[in-house]
Amino acid sequence: MTRTLTLIRRRLVGSIFVLLIVVIGTFLLLEAAPGDAVDAYIVSTGGDAGMIELLRHRWGLDQSELTRLANYLWALLHLDLGQSVTFSRPIRDVILERLPNTLLLMVSATALSFGLGSALGIYAGARPGSFRDRFLSIGSLALYAVPGFWLGLVLIVVFAVDLRWLPIGGIETLASDKTGLDRVADIAVHLILPVSALGFIYLALYLRMMRAGMAEVWRQDFVLAARAKGLSRRRIVLAHVARNALLPLVTMLGLQSAQMLGGSVVIESVFSVPGLGRLAQEAVASRDTPLLLGIILTSAVLVIVINLAVDIAYAFLDPRVGAGEADA
Amino acid sequence: MSPLRRFLRTPEAVAGALLLAMLIAMALSASLLFPGDPQAIAGPALLPPFQDWSLPLGTDRLGRDVLAELFHGARTSLAVGLAAAAAALVVGAVVGTLAGFAGGLVDEVLMRITDAFQTVPSFLLALAFVSVVGPSLGVVVIAIALGTWTGPARVARAEVLSIRERDYVAGARVIGMHPLAIAFREVLPNALPPVLAMSSVIVAAAILTEAALSFLGLGDPNRVTWGGMIAEGRAVLRTAPFLSIVPGIALVLTVLGVYLAGEGIVETTAVRRGLS
């Protein structure tokens, strides 16, 4: 237990530095953007030079860069991301409103890609070099080459436009007043296509990792020992080979979370899912840079939290992990 | 067996090489076969494919020649993909070598920066960078490289950590070579193979990211891009789905070609190294 705690503490300290770099990076990007919040505000509302002067002073934009960075950090410590000009609301509130949809999409897509990917990987890796192994590994490579947003459009053409089986976009039927289980079912139906578009791309990754991992494990001595014991092939594959090849996939789960968040930007705008990714695109379209940077910061925190969770899970799954770090 | 013959005997690798060759031919011949502006109007709007043989793949919503756009799009895709991957590999190799060879505080700082770049979803970073600086071909290349240099940096660092303990590095120190010269003339070249092995995955990812950026309208507006074509076609998805589907197929074949050929090269050379 102390071993895990030490691991968590080390990771948390590291994360604070990483987050600080991300914050400074986003601040520099914000500074590099042409025009500031006042310009954006004046464009949307109109106002004269005196008004601009007044607003710059009130929002602290006439101070030096270092003072503003300090103010920015101070505000962030209070979880204040500033005000969105386009939404005329605090950025934090806008983000928190959209976050659950993105999380739902990400968790479902991860479950799909990890579950199906590792299962197919075990199926392929059980008989290395066989026809089904070659077929699945080439098939997965082809899937990996497909752009997610294009797969999304193809799915829309087939299942929403031609067959009319599934809704074309959105997260739920608008103004339907559904509650309880009806609403859950409605959201699930709306999620089928976006989750498939996002999940199928990463499925290939887990399939290939599983397969490659199993190929390594097959060569190890304990597999030979299991064979010599006379265990059935099925048992060797599931209990010995696949089980040992599964651990690296868990690490991948954390590393992929950032990619998955990035991927959801395009998928959300293809399917008009009102999530964080779509918000990012809206922020770009309306040139609301502070909002965009707020989204980046939120994603960074999310990725750090997910990776921490994966590390902890890993430490429980594999007793060797962290033992060396705890001693150091 | 020579690596080339081994490569030619792998059907997947040959298929990949052929796909790539076709793509490069398309990119190179684009302005020969389709001189003039591919974004100019060439015929009636929304002409379906295979109707008029002067416009084999038909026209888009504005009456532009789809085949000409496809050829010119190959050019953008390939140029951006290769340039972004090259930038990412160079930056990654240099940062990784410095971190691994210097060690100590330099290593710590450089790796924390690498962590920070890996924490931010690379697509969001590219999106933010392009939207702040403004879309042009060079900016898109930098934006993609910003999110991809971290992988090569980590691999290079790990490789350098093992190389810097070798005898010839100690020898170079003894004869009084400057540490930077040792790092970049002795250590870096030997750390390159595993970094270069990543290049096909990086080129493929760069091509896909470019497509996604231009799909969201953040590509260079003065150039035809496949992602932009898919986005254009989206407006008429119900009536003319081929406008979005055709450039998507081109993208899939391109990325697949890069993967297959890249994997073929890595495998044939890795086997050779394993044997020798």
C-alpha cells in the first residue's frame, strides 16, 4: 500500500510541473493571438476608443506580461478560466456543461476499442501465422488507415441516410421530454454511430498490440512448461499467453486518452454532439481564443487524471511495478 | 538474401510500395495532366462520375473537376505529411539526444516539456496553433509537428542512454572532443535507426491530421486538400455522397500505402540486423 502511495505522490508532483508548463504554453499562445478579449468584445458589441481604454484597464490588459501571467495563474488556482466572449458566460461553466457528453463518448469508444480489439487480438494471436491471423492483422491495418471523420460520414450515409436506422447526429432527440430509461435509450441510440466512428479506429491499435504481445509471450519458457504439463491449448492461450500480453495494453489505455480526446473533436463536429470537441471547433470559428485555451487546459488535466488512474490500476495488477521507484 | 529481395517477396510491402508509387506519380503529374487552377470551374455543378469523359469523376457543388482536385490534393497531402514528419523526427532526435546525453537538470527539464506536449491532445494543440497563427501550408506543417515530435524524442533518448556508456564514447571524451560534437557526431547517428523506424507511422499520422484540420476548415485556403474536399461534399451528402467518399478512399489508400511500405522496410532490415 505504501508502495502505491509513494507512486501516486511522485506522479502528482511531476504532474504539477507538467501542468505549469502547459499553462505557461497556453498563456504564450494567447499572447500570440492577434487582438485581445477587448477587441473581440468590441467587435460583437461596438464601442469607441474611450470604451476600449476603460475595458483594457478594467480587465487588467494594460499591465505587463509578467503581471498578467501571475494574474492568470492566480485565477486558475481559483478554477477561474475567465469569461467567454461568445457565450457571455464564465468559460468554466460552458466547459463543465459540455464535458459529460465528451466523457460519455470517450468511455464508450474506449470500451469498444479495448474490448473488441483485445478479443480479436487474442483470436488472431492464438494461432500466429495462420490465415485468420494474417487476415485480421491486415484488416486492422486498413482500419487504422481510415480517417475517423470520414468513417463517420460513411456511417451516416449508410445507416442514417440510406437505411434510416439511426439518427444523423446530436446527443438526444430535441424537445422530446423523455425521462428516465427512455432518455437513456434515446442517448444510447444517438451514440451508436459516433462511438463506432471513434472506437473502430483505435480498435486496430489494441488488436495489433495484443497480437504482437502474444507473439512475444509464446516464445517464453513458462509457455513450454504449460505445454509440457499437458494443458489444453485453449487454457494456455487464455490463462497464460493472453493474460501476460494484456498488461501493456492497460498502459496504452492511458497514453491513448489524449489521442482519443483529440479524435473526439472531429467526430463531435461530424455528428453534432454538443461536447468539448465541438466546443473547441466553435471556439475556433468564433475566434474565442481564451475559450479554446480553457478547453486545452481542461483536456490536459483530464489526461493527467486518466493516466494517474491507469498507473494506480497497473500497480495493483502487476506487483513488480513501482517497487523500484518506492525504494529510490 | 538481400533486404531488397526480402522486401520484394513480402506481398504486403510490395502492395504498399505500389500504392505509394501511384500516389507520388499523381502528385508529380498533377500540374502536367491538370494544368491551371484546380479550384476553377470546369463544367456544370454536381455532375455525377462516369458521365462525361472529359470530367471522368464528375464535378462538385461549384462545378470543379473532382479528378483534378484529387490529383492536386495528393500533392498537398504528401508534401504536408512528409514535411511535418521530417520536422518532428529532426526536433525529436535533437531533443532526445540532448536530454539523454546531458542528463541531470537538462534531461529533467526537457523531459517535463515533452510530458507537457504529450499531455495536451496533439490535435487540439494543432487546432489552437493554426487558429491563432492563421492557416497556411507552413503553419499547418508546424502545427502537426508540434504534436508529433515527442514520440521520436523519447525513443532517441532511450537509445542515447544506452549508447553513451559505450567505449567509443569514452574514447571520444578522452581525445578531448567537445561534448556537443560527441552528442551529435558520434551518438546521434547511432541512435537513429529506431527513430527512423517510427517514420512511417509518423508520416501516416501527419497525413491524417492534415486531412482532419482541413476538414474543419483550417487548411491552407489556397490549396486543394482531400480533407477540404470531404468537407465540401458534406453539404450535399444526401444527394451526392461520392463527393465525400472518393477523396476519403484516396486518403485511406495513401495512409495504407505508407504503413505497408514502412512496415516492409522496417521488417526486412530488422531481420537482416537480427541475423548478422
